[in-house]
Amino acid sequence: CSGLCPIGHFCELNATISPAPCPAGTSFAARGASGPSYCAPCAPGSYQALTGQASCTPCSQGRYSEQEGSTACESCLLGGYCPVAGAGLLALTFRPCPPGTFNEKRGNSSADACIACPAGTSGRLAGQNSSSTCESCPAGSFNSQEGRDECTQCAASTYQNESGALSCKRCKEGSFCPRGSSLELQATCKPGT
């Protein structure tokens, strides 16, 4: 090599060959590198997919890189999102979707990726990664809203004999329905009571 070695490359001392590029996953921002040891590995939270580069690129939101010398960033996990750019640890960026929601796709960067469980169901746990985690409200309960973490028991004087209900049914006259009832019970009231 003659003269100063270019940015992102190194030139072995006393070598007559062309400059060698720093490998992918590394970079060197100055001129004049005399060996491969000058090529610095990308720090966690950044990557470099190309050879011969002056710098590494921070991972974007929705992605992270825990390893030094990464050539690519990994997508954020299912069940949540990663709002922090340049994250070097998944634990520092991952936010689980709240109870009552789920996320079936990797690489999301905001809570908008969390999809609400439909009305008539509930999702009790945070960080769910499938719509199948939204459980139908059992008989004797209901849920009229999306994104709930629990179903509501039917009030006294009402019942619900089906699962996945949006509301409860009123007990007929002459029937008795305690709170959380899944059926109408025949009332055995004495006259005058």
C-alpha cells in the first residue's frame, strides 16, 4: 500500500497489496490503519452489514443487538414491542403488551402493535403473542368491551348461560339468579315474600 490507508480499510506494514476492507461487523473511522486490529467491532446496539465501513449503524426501534460485532440487528419479540433505538440488551427495550392485548408479529416499535382482545373475551396476562390467548368469558359472566383483562360476573337478577357473551340476560319473574349465575333457578318464595 502506498500513502495512508483509506477509511474503513487497513494496510499491512511492508505489504504491496491493495488495502483490505475492515470485515462486516466492524468499522474504522480514520485513515492509516496498519492492521486488522484497528477495525473495531460494532458495539452492542449497533451493526455493520458491509465491509470497509467508517462506522456502525445503531439498531432502529423494533430491533436490538446484544452481541459485539453484529452484522445485523434482531427483530423485537412477539408479545410486545421495542421502542428504544440503539438497544444493546433486549431487557432494556422490550415492553410486553398489557393484559387484554396480544401481538403476533416480531419487530414492532410501539404499543400500537398490541391488539385488543375482542369483546366477549379477556386476556389475563401481559406479553401474550397470539389471539388464542384471549379466552371466552365463561357462562355467568360477560365483557362488552375490547381489551379487557377479566370478565365481569353477571349481577344478581341476571344470568348468562353461554360463554363469550357481551351482556347478561334478565331473570324471568318467578326465577332467582344470584350474582354470577349461569342459569335461572326456580324461586320457591312463600306468598307475601
